[in-house]
Amino acid sequence: MKLRTYPIRFVFLLLVGLIALFFAQSWILEGKGHDPHSLHIIKSYVLNLIMALIVFFAIYIFRNKYRDLLGFFFLGGSLLKFALFFIFLYPSYILDGTLERLEFLVFFVPYGFALVLETYFLVKLLNTV
């Protein structure tokens, strides 16, 4: 895989994967009698999409200049994702006093997918630079 195609492949895989996961998770939630939109599923997927793109492109842009710090960019991006979860999603989830497993999964399914994809591309990027 050529280095210049990494951004195109990453964006394609991220979009296709998150869209497929969104529809699968929404279908499962509706099948179990839950309203996915009341769980802020769209906000969760958009937040994870935007953050994964920011983290990936920060790593890709600075891959030559700050090669030794790319792992910290990656970890900082994960920390930022959690911070944004607590700012934008957690307050609406905790309104009833507890964070239910279902609410937890609405955020962490797309988070986990994006994290695995980012990790894969970071490893490939570090091995080629």
C-alpha cells in the first residue's frame, strides 16, 4: 500500500465501517424495543467519525516532522475522545442517575471500531516511514 493512498483508504474504511455499524446497531436496538435516537446514537457516531479523522490526519500530517511523538498524538486523541464523551454524551446519559450498559455501548461500539482502524493505520504508517 502506497503512503499517499493511506488517507483515501482510511476515510473510505472509516465511513463504510461506521455506516454499517450504525445501521446494524440501530437495527439491533430497535429489535430489542429501544429508540436509538433517544440514546443519541447519531451524535455518538458523528463524534467518533470527526475525532478519528482529526487523529488520523494529525498523525499523517506530522509523520515526518514529529515521528517520535506519533504515539503521543494517538494517545492524546484517545484522551480527547473520552473528554468529548464526558462533555457531550455523558450528561444526557446520567440524567436518570446511572449509566446503563446500553448507553455505554452506543458510544463504545463506534469508538472501538475507530480505535482499531486508527491503530492499524498507525502501525502501517510507522512501518513505512
